[in-house]
Amino acid sequence: MNKKPHDGATDSAEGHQGEVGNPLGSAPVRTLMLRFAIPSIVGMLVGALYNMVDQLFIGKAVGTLGNTATSIAFPFTTACMALALLLGIGGASCFNLTLGMGNKKKAPYFAGNALSLLVAGGVVISAVTLIFLTPLLRRFGATDAVLPYAEEYVRITALGFPFLILTTGGGHLVRADGSPKMVMICSITGAVINTVLDAVFVLGLGWGMKGAAIATVVGQFVSAMIVVVYCFRFKTVPLSGKHLIPSFGIVKRVSSIGMASCFNQLAIAVVQIVLNNSLKHYGALSEYGADDPIAVAGIVMKVNMIVFSIVIGLAQGTQPIESFNYGAKNYDRVRNAYWMALKTGLVISLVAFVFFQVFPRQILGFFANEQASEGYYDFGAKFFRISLFFTWLNCLQPITSTFFTSIGKPIKGIFLSLTRQILFFLPLLIVLPMVFGIDGVTYTGPVADGLAAIVAVVMAVFEFRNMKALETK
């Protein structure tokens, strides 16, 4: 990619004009990071809070079994996120890369194709979930005690999957169009509605799992409608009906670019399923029982997602900057965006590490009622401190993986996105508990985190050396 393609004098002139006129190629990188990363972080935080708010209200109203049910249901949400990121990040990256190269005629096809497939994919996932709900929940680790709660919750939330996918994936396209604040508004609006309705339905009306699920779907629907309205008013290039018709070449390119983020989410879903079943099996053999460890692991994952969402928001904030400037051969600006995100991510992760080590029992208390057992707190505190020991290194992998995706090197991004979950965490999750029992599940996280961080550093160093070589040509 050391030469910009030229399809004639017109495209060349458009490319020069795009590089000079587009603020992605000329505004200070720090200013662009603030503009794109902050709304992205807010949007990701709000998305993480969707499930956490449900867990908070359910924990108080229903108890540990309700929290366990939401943990069992979490792989469905992760699968929706996988499709949303496949098409959303893929479409956004291709859109910005194409604009950076000056091809304004082709760029809207990437956004339009992504939008239409987001809707279609959401409908398919919703239908499959409702048809095979009970056997899927069993596979995800549901015990006989938890299954009725999980079924009640997912039967309703599955109806909102198309809205969740459209909101998440469409938000990336809105951000790529230069409107990160609109993404933030969209996310905040849905979250506020969800939180208010949770209080009314779960605590006020006593609807329990059903109330939390209805609140979630209503919030997702409103957010999705905001995305739909915006997409009829795209400002960088106009979108029309012809751009929504799927084209094999366009879809293939979008999918290849978005595959890294998609695989990362699918890996999280697979790990969550194996983790639930491991905790169910080894927990039943321990003093803690089968249900409390699953509830704890779900809480720890969702609390950690608050930190992780900030890091992912930073990474996503770099995407338009890195994509456009790599396409325009402004390699120094690409490096600046990466390092700015990484330094900020390290600081945030260090603060989270201290917080998780000092206050685990207090955090767990927010998600429990007076019926929670002492085993819930004992296992939870240990799981918090050990499994999140390398939280301060976790920013390396998502920021670096997004970097590779942004510069049009999806294979490297895919590989890096799979290192932590599939190459390291999953094998360790199978082997360590065989030796150490339920403690082996606890130690799997920090070992996988450390190994993934090392791989990310090595790959980043080699890529920046290659970028230096491109500058000398």
C-alpha cells in the first residue's frame, strides 16, 4: 500500500482535495482524538451500562439466581455485538479509507451495504435465538434453578436484537461520517430510557426479569430510530437507495476489514460459554456451589467492561484518523493517534487495577440483596483480585488490533484479536481447572492477559518499522 491508486486525473485531484480539505488530514491529532474518542468512549460506556443496569436492578429485586441468568444470557448479546462490529467497523473503515483516497463515488456503497446487512442480520439472529432458546441456554451453562429466569429474560430481549445491532453497527458509520456527538446522544438516550424503565418495571411494578428485559428493548428501539433518521441525512456523501443494495465485492471488503473485531466478540462469547460451564462443573464440586460462581463471573466481566469500553472507545476514536491518514500516506499522524490512545489507555487501566484490588467486596455488594451468601462474597473477592490482576495491560490488545484494522490489514487485526481469548484463555481455561479445580478458572485470566500483551507489543513494533520503510520510498 505504498502507492495511492490513480484512476485518472479526476480521482487524483479529488484525492488531493480530500487530504487538504478534510480535517482528518490536517487538524491537530490531539484535537481529533478529543473530538472522536470522547463521544466514542461515552457511547461504549453507555453500551456497557445497558447490561450492568439490568444486573443491578435484578440483583436487588430477584437475587443471585437472576444475576446468574443474565450471565447465562450474555453470549447472545456478544453475538449481536460481533455482527454489529463486523459490518459497522468494517463499513466505517472502508468508508474512511476510500474517502482518504479521494473516491467519493465508491465510499457511500460501503456505508449503505453495511446498514442494510445490519438490519437483515439482526432479524436472523433474533429468529434463531427464539426458535432454539431452551437448548441454547442449556449449552450456555444454565442449571435447572436458573433456566426459568434466563428463558423469561431472553424471550423478550431477543426481540430487541435487530435494534441493538443497528444501533451499535450504525453508530460506527455515523462516527465515520464525522458526527461522533450524534453517536453519543444516541447511546445516552437509550441508556437513560433503559435505566428509568428498569426502576419503574423492576422495582416499582415488581415485574422482575420481564421488566428488565422490556426496559432494555425499549431503550434499544429508541436508539436505533435515531440512527435510522441520521442515515437519511449523511453529510460527507449522500446515501440513496442504490447504496443499500448488497454487492458481493463491497460486502466482502467490509467483512474482511471488520472481521478482527467480529472474531474478538465471537471469541468472548465462546469463552463466556466455556467459562459458565466450567464454573458450573467445578463450582458444584467446591464449597461455593454451581450458581454463585457464575453470577460472580458475570458481574466481574461486566464491571471490567466499564474499563474495557473506555479502552475500546479510545481505539475506535483513532479509527477515522488512522484510516484516512494511512490512505493519504500521512504516516506520522497515524503513529501519533496510536500512541496517544495507548498512553491514555494505560493510565485508565492502572486506576482500574487499583480500584479492583482494593474494593472488590464493595463492588459485589451493589449487585446483591440481603439473601446473598458469604460464599458469594468470598469467591467474588478472590475472583476480582486474581482474574483482573493484569487489567493494567489489557489496553494493548484492543488498541493495537483496531490499529491494524484501521490501516487496512485485517489479517493481522484478526490474529491479534484472537490471541487473548482463543489462543491463550480458552486452552488455559480447559487445562488449569483440571489441576487446580475452580482456582484454575480464576488464574486463567491473568496468564492469558500477560501473554496477549506481549504479542501485541511485538506486532506493533514490527508494523511501525514497516511504516518507517514506506516513508523512505
